[in-house]
Amino acid sequence: MIYPYMILVDGPEIVDSHIIKENGAQCVEVRFERPTEDGFDIARCSLPTYIWIKQEG
């Protein structure tokens, strides 16, 4: 499940996931999405490890 967090003044939206349990630890995935003419630029980060999962655009 993804939850909207905030929309910044210049357009990017920040959303976060529910708590995910991986390898005995809890994490949350944070997504940054910016609308473009062809869709979205995105970046995904896992917290609390700060590992970047995906970046496009």
C-alpha cells in the first residue's frame, strides 16, 4: 500500500509505503515522483538504510 505524503510547490510528489518486513528488519519505501511530458521521473529509497532502489529521469 502506498500513502501520499506531500506535493511540493514545484510539482514533485512524495509518497511512502506501509512498513515492510525484510530479513527480520522493518523498512519503509519512500518514492519521489515528478510529472513530465512522457510520464514521471522517479526515485525510490528504502529507510532506515537509505539504500536507493531505483532512479529514472
